[in-house]
Amino acid sequence: VSTQSGHCGRGLHSIPSKFKGSGLSLYCRNNLKFKIEKPFTFRNNYFECLGGKLKCDIGNVNVIVIYRYCRNDKQAECIKELSSFIDMISREPSIVVGDFNYDTLKLGDEKFTNDYINAFMCSGFAPMINRPTHFKGQSVTSIDQVWSNIVTDSSTSGILNVSTSNHFPIFASIPTSAESIENGEDQKITKVHNISSKTIDRFNTELANIQKRKKYRLRLCVDTTA
């Protein structure tokens, strides 16, 4: 996946009509069964998105790249649009990669960074990059990210120390063979929104029953967009 615009070849896909300050492309090897999907390929006032479905052992996997370019005074609207999109794709195995221009190193310090992270995590996605990816002068930020809702212990990810631009390349290796993915019947996702004494009690009840069931994925999330 690349955040550089380019012409579409057999395995290279991009959004037409690029304008200044934008540009996405997505490359897939020709021997992979990948198809661009219109619902995943668009531009709005907040971000642009390019994606499709990759056919593999576990079925179709959504592979999507996003670039966020909205102004600071439009961030609330951006988070709302992004949350709706993430909720839609979360119903299927999905991998989302891109330059979101939210610095995850500022988790807990900035409202919209918190909202961005909660939008993904409350829909069952986990971040795969937790180190700085962008360097400019003395400033370092982590604004490039890979999000995945595919549950496996065999994933690897990292950052390549190659200074071709201010952004260091990031990568993730996520197996999609049937034997590498945890059985969906053996896992449970509990989503808790709008933190209150009632929802905390609900979360604690699920936590107390953890020994009575097989495998869990429990998430305590604050839905600040509701």
C-alpha cells in the first residue's frame, strides 16, 4: 500500500482526479484475487478512501487505505464520518492502513485523538503500530497506522528505518489462512459505550465470568461521538 498517486496497472489501483494535497494508491500482486469496491473508494470533505476485497482462506477480507486531510475546525464531523465507515466494515474481517494525521502518542491528551482511537477500538480493531512514524525537525509523531480486526497470534508489524520522506514506511504481516485465525465461535467481543456506573457494572460482570467461558476479547470504550 502506498500513499502516492499513480497510474493504475494490472495490480496498482488509485482514485482518479487527484487534486493537490491528496493521492492514494493500493498495489496487489497479480496472483491475488483482489477487487476494488465502490463503497470503499471515495472522497469526502474529511478524508479519502481506497479499498476492496481480497479473497483468501477465511473468505473475503476488506483491505483499505485512508488519508485524512480535513481542517482542524472540521474534526468533530470527520470523526463522525470515520466512525460510521468503520462500523460498516467491522462486520467483516478488515485491515485499514493509512496516514490519519492523528498522533496516537498523544492518547489521553487530545480529545480528537482519543475519539479517533475509540472509533476503531470500539468496533473491534486493534492498532499494530505504537512507535513514531513521522519525523520533522525535532518533532516526532505517530500518525501512520495499521488497524486490524483479524484475531490471530501470528501477526507481525513494524516500522522500516528508511528515510525516503518524513514518513517512515510501516508494514504488517497478518496471516489469513484458516488454521491461523481463532475460531469465531470461541471468542466474544463485549462493547461498552458511554461510561457510567451501569455500563461499568456490565463490564465487571463479563469480566467475572471469564473463567466460565473459553476465550474473550473485552473492550472498555468511551463513545464520545454519541
